[in-house]
Amino acid sequence: MPEYKHLKPLAPWREIKASRDDWAALKPELGTTMLTQMHLIPAFEEKVLELAAQGLVHGPAHSAIGQEGGAVGSAIAMRPGDQVNGSHRAHHQFLAKALCFVEQDGIDPNQPFSGEVRHLAKRTLAEILGLAQGFCKGRGGSMHLRWPEAGNLGTNAIVGGGVPIAAGAAWVHRHLNTGNVVYTYFGDGAVNIGSVLETMNIAAAWKLPICFFIENNGYAVSTTVAESTAEIRLSSRGLAFGISSFKVDGMDPIAVYLASDEANAHMRAGHGPTIIEADVYRFYHQNGALPGSAFGYRTKQEGGAMARA
Amino acid sequence: MMDAIASELIETSKGKRQIVPSLWPDESFRDFGLRGNLEEFDDIRFEEEETFGGQLKSGVKFVETVADVMDRRMATDPRIVVMGEDIHRLKGGTNGATRGLARKYPDRCLGTPICENAFTGLAGGMAADGRIRPVIEFMYPDFMWVAADQIFNQIGKARHMFGGENAMPLVLRTKVAMGTGYGSQHSMDPAGIFATAPGSRIVAPSTPFDYVGLINSALLCNDPVLVLEHVDLYNSTGSALQKTLIFTFRLVRPKSCEPAAA
């Protein structure tokens, strides 16, 4: 009879939820800023989809409606010097980081938007439309949004392509002891590609201050997580690489904020990378203004249930 | 607010909604920023071996020059970081090209796991930051295919993709090992692939003197530079400088060289 010894992974893997006390303890300015961002960002996205439906967007319009919680909750926990990058579906993450940068004292929902916020929204929309006043002079479009002053390193159209680059930025922060962190946002589709897994390994080996933020919206275009991977709790990858990992309800920005805050403390202390898996829902199809159910890979009821939750 | 913003960017012409025509980028902007304009070379000293007036010593081994010049540059420029597989061990990697660097600059001489895609992308991220000048070594150019997305879709395209103003000062050193008997997967010359993909510059020094000039140019350049080192040249000898001198070679002027005696 062979003998067995159960082996324990190096790093912790935990689900994190916001308790009633956490809601009560949240600073009101953070709460109202998050609320405002979670209204402005989908309004922006709806405008993009409206213009796309009119044939005015030359290129894709990968909407992030339904996924704002992950972006806003994490952005609010960051400092202006922290940096982020994202994928082809990153308008919300770009905007959340940029909004925190232009309004470092928060946004008051009772006031009209400031000139800076308006200018940010206009320049971002201009870039998506391919106009000269955009952040990349119209060259980048929806999938290549970059504003380095605000910590937006540049979004990427190759699935998983931006992840090693984010780790390089994190290396510089560690080398120069800036105390800053980098968040690289990607989805359940990217979590199975080599560049992401290779970067998780080297980031952990070199203790880089990078958070691998997995936005799990359940679908890569039309392919489900369950079809694509055996362990569908995607934050589990951390166990393989010795990375402290969190699983959180991405539709609850307070919970995301708490996870990010804890991840930041870990990374700023020099303990290495973190993983945050945020469960969200992509209300529209991968690209454009039709719902996913129109393409047959999920039901209308699923979309409705997620909207009501 | 979004309605108001959109109305500033879109107009109705002949009953149809369209982008306000004057807001489009100029057509002449199309290829701007495929590579930088080399303005970083504006006030730099250029030399060529044929016309060099200073003191030279002969009989210097090519591969020793590779490590030597990197040592001199790293000594005075804290931004330079070298990285690659085993470059921190074996007395300078698998060919001795990084000899002595790990001992002198332990936090800037990084031995990587075997993960070309990740470490190449990492170097791209370091370069894009602006405070670091990374030098990656690919043990064999054939391995670049493992990192192809990072080299060609990310590093090579980054400047143009984001509007043309963002630098990507990365150096990629690799050795052309054809003739060493290692077979199909260790015999590549990558020049053709790089020459037909956007964004990079290519140098292929053939003497120790040229190596110094070209690597200095590569380290100064704000575009990605591929530095090809042929293994057959590693043990060759030539002239090198007696004293430390930073000079560069013009990156845009090809130089024809005599074939080596058999």
C-alpha cells in the first residue's frame, strides 16, 4: 500500500466578499465616486454602441457594459502612479483609471461633470472614432487606448499580448523602488494562453508588483469557460505559481475594492504578484450592439437573470 | 454629457450622419512613427575604423569585445539591463558574451526562466517605461518564433500603433549559428524576417571595432535594434580601442565587407 501525504500549495487562494460592516465602513467619497463612475462608464459605452450601430465607428466596438464593477472597484484602490493595461475590451478600465487620475479627490454625483472629465470622455470617444484629437491621434482606435500620464500603458488587441509588457512595467517599479503597482486586465479567454501563464510564472519568481486581474465574463466570444478549461475557478492558476489569489464577485465594486486594496498591500510590501478573479457579465455580444442571445450561444433568460441580479 | 460630446464630433450632411470631416487625421500621417526619426543621434560622435585617428590595439577577440563593451556601458549607464537564458552563469552565457556582468551588476544581469515570450514582452515593457534600456539575448534566433507575438505585434508595432511618439529602446542580441551542426532549429539567420516586419532596425557587425560602434548606436537608439553576431566571428580578432570611448555608427549606411579568407 503506498503512503500518501497531502501537499499544500505555497500561496493562499481565497474567495473574498464584502460584509455589511465593510459597506458601512466605506468612506462616502469612495462610494459616491464609484457610483458616479458606474453610471458614466456605461453611458459612454452606450454612446459608442449607438454610434457603431449608425456605422460611425470604423472598427470594433467591444462593449464592457456589465463589467464596470471590476474596473471601478480596482481603479479606486490605486494611486495615480500605479499603472494598468487591458485588452480589446478595455474602455471601462481605461476610463476608470483615467477618471481617478483627473479627479483625484473623487467625483461628486451631485455636481455637473468637470471640464477635465468632459475632455477625457471626448478625447477617448475621439480616439475610438479614429479622430486626430484622440489620445493616439486617431491611429489606435478602440483597442489601442494609451494615456501614460494617467497610468494607462496602452490596451492590446492580441489576447494576452499585453500581459508580459505589464510585467515589464512592474519590473521597473520594483527595480527603482517606486512602491507602485501594475494591474493587467484580461479575460477568461486569455487565461489559457501561453503569454499569460509564462508571465505569471516569471512575475512570481521575480516578485514583481503586478496584479493579474481576470475578468471572468463566462465567454470568449461564444465559447464558454466550461468548454475551455477543466478548473473553471480561474484564480486557481495562482496555486501553480505561488501567487496569492482572490476570487470575487465582480458585480460588487465594494468587494472588488477590498480585494484590490489587500492585493496592493501585498504587492507594495514586495511580496510579489497577485491574482484577482472577478466574475462579471458581458451583456452584449462580443462586438456591437446585439445581445449574445441573438447569436444563439446563450439564452435571453440568462441575460435577463444577470441584469436583475 | 455624452450626447453633447458626440454632437461635437458628428454632423449631418445631406441627411446623413457623418464624422465632421476636419476632425480626421491627415492622410500624410499614415506612416508617421513606424520608426523614430533618430533625433537622439543629432549631436553624437560618429567614427569608422578606416578613418579613426585614435589609439587602437590589435589582436582583440570579437566575443571578448561583446562582453567588454557591455561592461563599459553598464558601468556608466544605470539604465542598461541585460537579460536572457544563462547569461548570468557559465562565464557569460553559452558563448561568453556576457562574461563578468553578473558579478559586477547583479541586479541588472537577469538570468531568465525558459520563456522567450514572457521575457521578451517584459523587456518591451521595461523599454516602453523609458527609464530602462533592456538588452535581451536570444540563445539562438530560431527561438524568436517562441516570442514572435511580443517581437512583431508588440515591440515592433508599439510606436506606430499608439500614434508615433512613444519610444521602444530595446536591443535584441542573438547569434547566427549556422554551420555549428545543431540542425534545422538552431541555424536561422533572422535578418530577412526582421527586415520585412515593421518597426525594427538591424545591425550585423563584422569586426570588434564595428561591434563597439554598432552596439553603442543600438543602445542609444529609441527604436528596437536587432544585433546579429555570427558565431564564426566570435573567435576572430581585430582592432579595438585602447581607452573607453563612446562613438557610434550611422545606422542607415550599409558597409560592404570582404569575405573572410577560408
